[in-house]
Amino acid sequence: MKVFSTSNIFSTLATVLAFASSTAAQCAMCRASVESTISNGRSNLAEGLNTGILYLLLAPYLCFMVIGYLWYKNSKKQTAQRLALATRLKSILGKK
């Protein structure tokens, strides 16, 4: 049973990205500043602040995903090398 199949990973990623647009995380001071700016009729500051927060939130997750992918690829390569070595040893020892 393959738990981390490609379709599972992509469906999870699509679900996370679908709900990420409605996320709005702000500290109390930033929220007060944005609310006063919105009451004056300028909403571009609030949108920019929310976008910046989401970019800052995305960076660590992206780093972990890249590190995990590279780790996975390296593990697969080492497993293939071990398997090739084991089959080579079996063929050498089996001939004697």
C-alpha cells in the first residue's frame, strides 16, 4: 500500500491552496491600522498586508517540502544502489 501517492499529494496541496485565499492572520496592532485605513476608503494596504503574511507563511513550508523531496530522492537512489550491490553479490557468490 502506497500511502504517499502522487494523486494524494496533489489533492492535499490543491485543498490547502483552495482555502489559503480566505486566510487572514494579523497581529492586533496591524489589524487596528488596517481597519482604520479601510474606514478611510483605502483597502489596498489590507490586501498587501495579507498577501505579505501569506508569503512569509509559505516560505518555511516550501523549504521543508524541498528538503523532504530531496531526502526522498536520495533515499530512493541509495536503495537502488544497495539492491544492485546485493544482486551483484548474489550472482558472484552463486557462481562459486
